[in-house]
Amino acid sequence: MTAMTGEGATGPASAQTGGVEFPSDPEAVAAVRAAAEAAHRAAASLASAPEDAISGALRAMADRLGRCAEVIGAANEEDMRAADAAGLTGALMDRLRLGDSRLKAMADQLLALADVPAEPVSRFVRELPGDLIAQERRRPVGVIGANFEARPNVVADIASQLIKSRNAGVLRTGSAALRSAIALADEVVGPALADVGLDPAAIQLVRVPGQAAAYALVGEPGLIPLVILRGSGASTRALAFAGARRGVRTLAHADGGAVIYIDASADRQRAARLIETSLDRLGVCNRLNLLLVDQRIWEALLPEVTALLDGLGVAASLPPHRHPLGHEWALDTGHEATVTVARAADAADAATIANNETSGLAAAIVAQDRDAVRVFLDTYAGTGAFWNATPRLLDGFKLLAVPETGINIDKVPGPRGPVTFRDLYLRQFVIVPKP
């Protein structure tokens, strides 16, 4: 849900589908197809794997992250130097960086996921006439694609979710992170699968840089029927549209930007702490983006808020705003260290602003007045609602104790919120005679 980096919106050629042009490149198309075919051949290895092999592969990934830290770090340093020379901003560089602490956090998440009990393969639904029983079975999709921003840690996040759900995969990342991603694929993911007797070809990485590879990924419905899309809103929506035109289903995790509303009844110290903890990272989708202040305390609180933000190195965008209230600063290169500050009439107005002016990712209320809290929570319709808590908690590992592929904010039935391995199955109904 953060900005894709490292390539432009056009490729060396374009392909047409239904009169719509998409970036295309023969090398990218061939690379994606080869990866998809290899993953397709290896998919059965995961689909039939015993649970101890699945858990063992995740533990082996965690172990190899430690043992191969030097190789991964060297590749990441190359990416960092190239990104710095290309003028990438601080927030983008932060997403790209793989330090020791981040590698350890990745390993810890893999170990935690390995310990999550397996989901039941089937469950009883009901008895049917004629001495029959209806059961619901969970089946893997087969091959799932994933296109994501230049954040190399996402390689491990998504690969682990695919392995846990017994799906093969084809991954494609922003070009700025390609060296790091290759190191993770070659030193960690593939060898870990081989360590436990599973086919290492099950998780593929597209190694051709450029945006044309992303469009090729959503153009193989026979081999990759589902593609997870993460990135900036505009680029992800364009890829989702391209996939739809080609018959590929997508799970698009595009827009973000969290809201905090400070009610007149709020504890001021708690509000300050939540603002600070919600800005610990500026390049992520669930960071504080829009700060709403109850108009009854606007004049008194505004100097405190602006001083707090200034102390954090964050600029306050104050009324009158020259941009939409929901403008997502995490995607505004060079202006990531900005928060929009605006007033709201009351809790109901704040929730309505969050509904109408933002992506609907997450909104929090800081308040002691339970009536105000009830109104806010009943009015806000977004994916995550928080009371005296940071919206940064809308995260797969923080909220559900498992890594995520991204955060889905669709307003239709289906997986919503952090998407994890539990959402990457197909439902199959099986009717059998009553025993």
C-alpha cells in the first residue's frame, strides 16, 4: 500500500486489450510466463505437503535469514547505494533498508507463523435429504501472483503466506529492491523449501526490472488466476484494471492514510503519545495522515499539536488546505513528513470526514466520553476503528499475530483488513453419504 519505486508508468512497448493500452515488453512477458509455468509445475509439491513440512520450511527460512545475513546485507547495501544515487527520499529509503533488527523481526514473524495451528481442511456444514452430508473443504488456489513496492521484507512476508496456505507463487517487486529480493529468494526461500523436501521452484521471483513485468503478471489467467497488488493507488488501480480486462482476479491493497480524531474529552497526554506512536514510520499506509481536532478545543490545542509535530520533524498542513483532506502523504515523494490537521465539529462529524475524505483504512478516536466514542465507532465504516489506540495496529502481525500480504479496504464482501494465509484458499463443497 505504499508507492512503487524504480520505474515509470510506461514500458518499451504497449499491448492492447479491448482497446486499452498497457505497458508491454517481450522480455518481461517471457520472464513472467516462465516463472508462472515453473510455479505451476511445483504447485502440487505444496498442495500435498504434510503440515510438519510446511512448518519446517518456515523455520528453515527464519534460520537462513540469520545464517545468510551477510549476503543479504551486501545485496541490500547495493540497492541502498543505487537508490541514494537516484535521489530516493528518506521514507522510500526506510522501506528499502534491511538492517539487522529488521532481519530479526522477519525471522521472528516466520517462527511465529510456523507455530500457528493448521486450518482444518474440511468442516461439517449440514445434513441433506437422502442421507447425505454437506462438507466445506479448503483448497489452495494453485499459483498466486504478487506485485509489491520496493520493500524487500515483503518477499518473506508474502512467500511465507503462500507457503502456509500451500499455494505456489510468482513475486515481482519494485526495481529499487531487486538485488535484495534476489538474495532473499536465492539464499532463503528456495533453499528453505528444499531443506524439507519441497520443490524450491514453488516460489518464483520475476527478475526483469521495469513496470512492464507488473503488467505481464496480471496477464496470465490460465497460470496465475489471482494476483495480490500492493503499491500506490494510481499504479495499483491501473494494474487491477489491466487484470480485469484479461480475466485475472486481483486483491488490490492500494490506498492508505490513517485518521486520528482528538475529542474535547481526550486525555491530552494520551493524545500526544498516540500521535507520536502513529508517526514512528512515515512510509507505511497505516501511519497518521489526517489529524482531526474537536472544534471546541481547536484554538487551545492547535499550538500543542503543531509543536509536537515540529518536534517529531513533521510539518503540519493547516487550513486552508490546498489539497484534499485525505491526501496520502506517505505517497507524496519528498513530503512524507507531513500531517494534515483540520477541525471537526464533533465525533460524528469526524467519523463522517474519515468516511468521505479518506480511503477508509483506519480511524481512531481519543476520548474519555463514552457517548462520543459510541457515536464515532457506530458512524465510521472503514476497515479498522480504534479507541485510545494507534491505527498502526491495523497490521497483520500486530493485530492477528501472523504476517500479511497487505491490507484490503474493499467495500464488498471478501477478505477485508490484513489479508493472511487464511484468506488464500478456495472454498469447495463436497457432498458425501452419511456414515
